[in-house]
Amino acid sequence: MGNEPELRATRDAYDGVAERYAQLFSGVLAHRPLDRALLGAFAELVLARSTATGAPAVVADLGCGPGHVTAHLCELGVDAFGVDLSPQMIRLARRDRPGLRFAVGNMHRLALADGVLGGIVAWYSIIHTPPVRVPALFAEFARVLAPGGHLLLGFQAADTGADAPQPHPHQVTPSHRWPPEAIAALLRPAGFVESARLLRAPDATERLPSAVLLAHRPPAP
């Protein structure tokens, strides 16, 4: 990870809560139909591109935690694998989902060739990236995503009317809440086109509203 203290801090924080985090969140999608709907639409789009182009429907779940979203994506029919900065999260993912692929890795510098993915999911995993580094992160996502590929981002939403990310004292490690429009604006210079967005109120287990943004890289001409 080099001399990147915020990455080390995030890794260590999630290593320390990995077991508890897995207990709390591994089954959370069962109670969030709107999140499942966006994940389902994403999977359909990735599979449709695969059918049209003959390219594999390979999806990276970046910041996968204990692997619950990776598993859900595989159930939807895509060839998903998980990457996480936390070795303890990856240990739990491999333990609980032994038939799936998981690897320790840094989504800011992915060990992947250019254009090899049909889809990327970053489910509440961009929130710990300092805002100044988010443009470079989105450029890295664009590097590994094939033309015509799809990107799905989940994140805590900023207060209504905010036009910039808001620092948030996350229960694990400091993070930022983002206005959806600010995320969309940072995706455009990386070559992404927004397809859809969802803003939903917090459920009984949450304190903050959430946003999901679906985007894609335009197909090659």
C-alpha cells in the first residue's frame, strides 16, 4: 500500500470489526428490495452486453467486505469476484462462501489488465476515499472496465441541497456522504455516462439516506 496512511487506517479498522460486520450485514439485502432491484438491473445489463458481444460477464465487487453482494451477483448469473483491502474481510468471505473468488487488493491500483471487466460494483466502498482522490479512483475503474461495461455505486447521500461531500463520523472509520450529482459530475471526466440513480430514505437499521448510481462506459464506435 505504500505510504498511504488513510488506506492503512481503513484496512486496520475493518480488520478489527470484520466478524461483527459480517454478522450485521451479510443478510441485509433480503430487507432492501430497492437495492436488490438496482443490483438486478445492473446484472441484466452486464449479461445483455455479454450476449451481444460474446465477452464474458465478469464483474468485480470492489470493497466486497464479507462477500454478500458478490454472492448475490453470482446468484443473478454474472461471473462475480470480490476484492477488499481488509485481509480479515477476505478471510470471512472465503470461509462463508468457499465456492466464490475473493482476493485482498486495493481498488485504487487494481491488479487487472485494461478493459477486462464487464461490470464493477462499489457498494458503499468509495465513501472512505478522500474526495480529492475520487477522480483518480474513477479513472482506475474506467481503465479496467470494457467499453459498454457498467458501473454501480452505492453510498450514503449528503443532506438535501448540499453540493459537496460532507464528512461523516462513520462507525468504523471516517467517511464522506456524497450528493448524487457530485458523484455524477466526477464520473463524466472519467468517460462514464449516467444511466440511472436512486435516492432512498433510511430503513429501520439506518440513520442516513442512501443513493445508488448506475453508469456505463459508452461502447466503442
